[in-house]
Amino acid sequence: MKGQDEHYRAISWWLTWEDLEWPDEGLVDKIKRRADRAAEAGVNCAILFGTHFRWDYLPFWSRLHDMFACIAEELHQRDIVLFDHHSAVLTHRPRNPENAWEIWRRNRHHVPFYPSMDVAATWTFEGHLLNDWRMIDVETGDPCFLEFYTAEEFCINNPHFRKAYQTYVKRLVRETGIDGLMSDDGIFYDGWRVCGCRWCRERFGREYGHSLPPTSDASFWGNRDSEAFKDWIEIRFRSSADFLGVVKEALPTGFPLMACCSTSDGSHLPAVGMTYQEFIQNSNMVMLEMCGATPGLDGTWDGRIASQLLHLGIARDNECPCFGLGYGYFPEPAFFIWALNKFLGSDTWFSTLKGRLGVPNSALTAFPDEPELVGEGFVWEKAHPHLFTGKSDAQTAVLFSRGTRDYYGQIHEDYVRDYHTTCRELMSKKCNFEVVTDIPAPEDWRILVMSSVTCLGRDEREKLHEYLRGGGVVIATGPLGLRDERARLLEKPWLKEYGVEVSVTEPPRKPGFPPYENTEATISECRGVYEGKVIEKGEWIHIEVGEGQLFWCPDRMGIGEPDLHLAERVGQNGTEKEYSVVESPEGWVLRSFRDGARVLLHGLPAKVEAEAHPTIRKRFISYDEEIVHRLHYEELASSDLALEFVEIPGSVTVYSPDLDAPRPVESEGGKTGKAFGIDLSGISRYFIVEIALT
């Protein structure tokens, strides 16, 4: 079985219509062969995917679980763990023939074994109709219908459903021998339209003292000044976190549990009630989903870096594993997904998604299975475990302000755009940084970057003062600390403590239902006055606070102009380390990790040339997307990387899957030299420089 100190190297174990013939001797042989290929490819974790909308399989559970048990047994014999992965709440409910064809076109990977609507209406579990568990549209009073999944959803606040799902989870673990669970979709998928069921309304009244008003009430819906509407946001996040707690209660103590969470930073998430900042209360694993093609067809991969580093930060703070889930169909993208995960510092979950390729089932068998795609990266990682240890060596942290996003920034341009731009800017300029969700201590992070953090609670404001007084460096842009944690205007904004007057021209944000649906994507303008002078566009002010320093520019990162030189300012304020990067490869980005007296410097291309498949497309919702087939790289030169050390290191060694063997590096001045030119010739895809400082 997977060792406790070993990183997960996971694949999706796809189930298809063929597997529903279970029990079948041919399927047993298929499982054995597939398990053999997984072991040969260095896989140590398989995650079931296919029989996804699990309640649609209600009459079939025993047969399904028997098959899972067979898969688990075969994998365990090869030291591979098995996780189940299913939707706790969604059920396919096509209402007409066109709906059924939409499932075939977009969501066939679910193996949609759904009942007819009239039969589904008769299904019961533990004395309750399944249809009585459905989420209700707050405007129409009808069961919600998710067009992108052609599905209905059960309500996570319905006590009968919660009890029923606990019963199922206990049975699942008991009958299958699975080693972990990914329980999906326990959120409000239809956003603000749900949920208006009896149980959600009663909980809102019981815990917050409010009645849910009709959708015509603009004093509530989308009204940023309504404390009741803010409570409606809060209860959504609490509901999804509580539901995961219900799942946790049904599992053995310490059982690996994670939830599907494609992002925790999006401006739309208050409508959905989804964030790993809440999920982590009742889970012990984090998933960061790469989504789409990795890299994209433009050859870049940093579009979701802000979301990925947020999830890595949550995992870091809770000392738990973090899976990076990437999708691909061919070996070269599969290798890149593995390399990106290792570069970020996460475990890898690689998955195909062949059910969205829009070709007949008979044609899907021609596509390679996961073990055939991941072997190069997984086997190399298994052979070099010492290269993937340690913690981030960054001095810089970017703050993600959940209070700003939840209660002020529910439109992308109000906050999230600035946060995303900041992360991409720092990554592209080769600044080593991480994301934090609270004000840190200066001994943990020398520099704290804050972009348009409009909302700061009392505790956060005091921590920020302490951070500065203790020697920390704050580099901030845009509106900062004008409101409290619930977006209420402060009588004394935070910057006024240091003699800075701030004004913000707010764009119109008209309330109504659905909230913000037709809101113009405008950006507020922030200006400031310091020591009686107006701060000019692009100008930074500098204030010494105790042992620390505060740099502030009123301009917003989300605007994009003028260039605020944020990365340069970050670089100027870092403390001297045992080494410095004198030269680095053009078009590559670097991240470093520290493990005791060792530094591990990872390098990955910031952009590659991606080649689309000439004929095949991926289908989802309302668009068809080209899929990446091949990747093309430029080989590095021997002079592309140079390091300089304060003290002569014990050793410097270059590792890469592109090399036949590790490459020791000698200093340019012999045994007494502190400058090292790192020979990267022959490397084009990924490298790690291991530095033994002593």
C-alpha cells in the first residue's frame, strides 16, 4: 500500500457501459490487466469515475459494490489504493429526447444509467421519496434543473436526504474495501436560484432570524447593504461545509475524504456556496482542479495559478495532501500535467475525459487508458522521491481576502480580477510566492502583497499592524481596509492610521434577482492623499512602521495600466538568502523548496507550443473545445542558469527526465568558487536543481 510519506500518483479508473455487465469473467480479466498496467506505470492511487450520479444506480448498488470490491482487491495486491468518486446529490433527469441527446453529447463520462421520469417519481429510500429531497427554485417553486448536466439536485439541508446519504456511505465503505472517498457536488449548483425548499427556509429563520423574501424584493436580493442578504451568503457556505461534516461522520476516523472544488476564489462562489476554506473543516485532503487543457492551446498554463496556489495554501496550513487534477488524452500533455503538479508542490491526479469527445463509444476504445499516458512522469518521480520533499522557500505571500470576495467582490472586476492579475504578474516575473488566507507573522513571510483588499475585520486590521511593527513588508495596491469583514464602511479606514486619505469611486451595483446578472463590468477607481499631496497615478508611497515598511499605490492591479512594477518592488524588499539566481532561462519560471539543508529549485517552461488534434473536439455546455495533441519545446543551453552562493555549497546536482542520469555541477572557480553555472543542455521540459548547502 502507499507509504505515508509517499506522494499520491493517481489516475482515474474509468468505468464504462461494458462494466455494468458485472459479474463477468472477462471483466475480471480486464481489471487484472488494467491493474498490472497501473503498477508498471508507477501509479499508487486509482480513483473511480464513471458511475457518477450514484443515486441513479439505486437498484444496482449491490452489483456495483461487488465490482468495486474486486477492483480494490486487485489494486491492493499491487500496492495501489482505491478511492471512490461520485456525486452525492445529482441525478440525471432528461425531460425530453433532446435532453437525453445532450447527456450523450456532453456528459457520457458519467455512464448515465438514469430512470425514466415517471419511474424516478416512485423511488423511495428508508421510507422517503427521493423526489422530496430535491432543491427548489426560489423564483418558480419548481425543482431546480441544471441544463449543463441535464440533472436535478438533492438538497444538502434536507435532514432525510442527509441521513440517507450517511446510510449509503457506510454501506459503500463496508461492502467495497475502498481506501478513500471524494464526495462531489454538495453545493448549490444552480446558484442564487436555489434553494427555496422547506428545510433551507426553516434553517435561515432558525439560525439567522430571517424569512427568505420573494425574488421581487430588491432590498434583499443582490443588495450589498442588506445584512440579511449577507446572512443568506453565509448560510450557503455553512450548509456545504456542514454537509461534508455529515459525510465525515459516516466514515471511519481518519478516512481520506475530499470534495470536488474546481476553485475557491471565483467571484461567483457566494452564489454556489463552494470554497475549500470551509470544506477543510470536515475533510483531510484538498483537490486543486486544473480544468480545461493543461497547457492551453495558446501554450500557457498560468490562467488558474491564483486558484491553484490558494488550494495549496489551504493544504499547507492544514498539513494535508493536495491533489492536482489535470485532464489530457495523449502522452505529452500527461507528462506536462505531472511536471506542473511537481513544480507547484502538489500530488498528481491525471484523468482523461473521453466521454466528452463527441465520438461514438466504439471509437473511444482507440484512445489510450491513463496508465499508458502517465508512466514517464510517475516512474521518474517514484525513482527520485528525495526531489519532491520540503516546503516552499518563498519569502513572499499574496493575501486572498475572502471577506472582500464574499461581501463586496461578487463581480469579477471588484476584487478577484486584481487578485488573479497579481498572481500572474508575480509568476511571470519569476517571483517565488505563495498564497495565504490570513495575515501571517513576519517570521513566516517577509513580504505580504495585498491587492484591492477592501475588507479587513478588526482582528485582521490588528494583525496587520503587528505584522508591520514586527518587521514585515506590506506591498499593497488599490482600496485597502475601507470596510470591515462584512463590507460595512469603517468610520476610520485602516490606512488613515498612517495618515493616508483614501477615496473610491464606486461603480453602480444595482440590486435585483438574479443578483448581478446584468451588471456592467466596470472597475472602481481608487485615489489617495498623503502628507497633503495627491498621490499620482503609478506613484508609490513608503511609510516606515516600527521595524516594518508599508508601500502603497492607489492604482488597481485589475486595470492593468499603468505598469506598477509590482514584481520589482517585491524583489527589492526580499532579504538575502544563501544563494541568488544570477541568470535564469528565458521563458521559464522557477520555484524553490527547502528540506533541511537542501534547496530544490524547480524549473518549468512558462509557455510551450501546443498542437491541437486535427479532428477531435471536447464538448461541454454550449461550446466545443479543441484538445491538445502534441507539445513542442525549445532545448535549453548550458549557460541559461547561473547561481551565486554566500558560502560554498556542499554539492549542486541537476536532475531531469530529459537526462539519462543526474548531472553534477562544479563551481566556476574550482573548490573555492561561489559562482555556479548550471549546465542545462539537453533539457527542454522540466528540471530540478538539488542544492546541498552544507
